[in-house]
Amino acid sequence: MTTFKELLVKGTQQLGEDRNACLDVQVLLEHVTGIERFVFYAYPESEVTIEQEQHFLALLKRRLQGTPVAYLVGHKEFYGLDFLVDKRVLIPRPETELLVEAALEVIRCRLAAGQVPIVADVGTGSGIIPVTLAVEEPRLPYLYASDISADALEVARLNCLRHHVAQRVRLLHGDLLAPLPERVDILTANLPYVGSNEIDILTTDVYDYEPHLALFSGPHGLDLLHRLLIAAQQFVILKEGAVVLLEIGYQQREELEQFLQQVWPQATVTFKKDYAGWDRLLLLQI
Ligand SMILES: C[S@@+](CC[C@H](N)C(=O)[O-])C[C@H]1O[C@@H](n2cnc3c(N)ncnc32)[C@H](O)[C@@H]1O
């Protein structure tokens, strides 16, 4: 019989000993045994069943071939919540927590001022943004969440059910702002912002496995952000005093600032940095 310790050693020998590889091995072992990782370390000599060992080795092989660990186990943590993910959606990234935090701040300011804001998330993917906002702020009676991918919306629907917000998150299918049925106070979006000129710097884990519809946006990654900003400015979908919060690529601030000066000079635009010091969040107020 094989022990936890033997599988952990085998996993790290194959995947490597850096922090991410160790984490991947632990996540895979947790997944196949249903046992939390601290137990592996507390009882390293405990044995796994033959089925668990075979399942672990099969997943390890797929991980070695490049499949991201979140797709192998079918879920990923975001803002302290567990979300279902599969190849139909982008895997949630920690930097998107910055957007959620900033959106919650704006929502709570509005609520404190006696206004119940209408919130919409565009390009919602697995639904991490609207689901987290709905869970964190139960005073919001409803939110909109849209995506052009019907497949992604199916995953979002499962996540709404999983977190008991299916009655409050209204899923809409369509291009950018087109499906929104009313004007909104707060618009959030983590749209694709990778340029086709950046393909070479993407890891194969990302390029070969994550949906390209969720990654790419024209030659410099800015096509959808430009389209969204123009649509928001022209189509009166935003209410007076509305706030737009957009996750952006780490080198896109300057270009977006210049673009907005041309197309939307009246808007007040600020940026927030991520923990690595990059401008990753654009906040626009009208
Ligand atoms: C970068 S992913 C982000 C997903 C999710 N919001 C997150 O933060 O993990 C971008 C999402 O935008 C969607 N998308 C791409 N083009 C779109 C469009 N024209 N209109 C609406 N959604 C679009 C993709 O299907 C994908 O789900």
C-alpha cells in the first residue's frame, strides 16, 4: 500500500519543488482522497487506496502535460468562496479580487447614502464577480451579469446556485452592454485584454487550455475595452454619477488614459495598483 508521504514525494519529484508545484500536488491529493492537506502532514504514513493512487497518478500525468490544476479538480477559490470551473471559462485570478474589493467599496458608499445601486458585470465568465458581490452584499436585491459565451453562462448559472444567489444574479447573453435591460449605477468588467502580439509570452497552460474568447482582444489587447468604453459613453446605459470599474492589462494604463481623453474627456479617471505595483484597475466616474 502507498502512503500520503510517498504520493507527495512522487508528485513533487515529477512536477518540481517550487511553491506552485507543491501546491498543485497537495490540491490533487486533497481532490482524490477528500482529505484536507494538514492531515497529510499530520499523518504522513497513512495509506491511500489503490483507486486513489491510480486517480492521483492519472491527474498528475495530465498536469505534467499542461492541464491547469483548477480544471483537473473542477474548482477554484476566489475571495474566500469556492467556484466551479471548467474549460468553458477562464480560471479566476487573484488580481480580480482588487476589482471586487473596489466595487464593494462603491456599492457600500451608495447604500450608506440611501441609494440601492443597480450593478452589472460584463464578460462574467464563471460569475465570480457578481456572485461574490451578491454574497458579500446581501442588501443588493439583484445584479446583472452578461457574457457573449452561452457556455460560460452555464458555468455562471451553476455558481449562482452553489452560492444561493440564483434569484438575485440575472444572467444575460449577448455582446458587451447590448443585453442590459435598464440603466446602471455601477458597471464592472474583467474583459479579455491579452493582445495577439503577446501570444509568445503566454505559458502553454494558459494558451492551450483556457478559452481564447476569454483571453484575446485584438492585436494589443485593447479592442474590447475600447468598444465597451465607447458603448458606455454613447448609449446612455449609465445613470448620472455612475462608476465603471475595469480590470486592465499591466501595461495598458497609458494607452487607455489617452484614449479616454479623446473619447470621454468629461469622465474622471483613476487607476489602482495591484500588489506587484502595476496599474490593474481603471475607475471611471461620470
Ligand atoms: C477574462 S474573462 C473574465 C471572466 C470573469 N469575469 C473573471 O474575472 O474570471 C472574459 C470574459 O468575457 C467574455 N467575453 C468576450 N467577449 C465578449 C463580448 N464581446 N461581450 C461579452 N462578453 C465577452 C468571455 O466569454 C469571458 O467569459
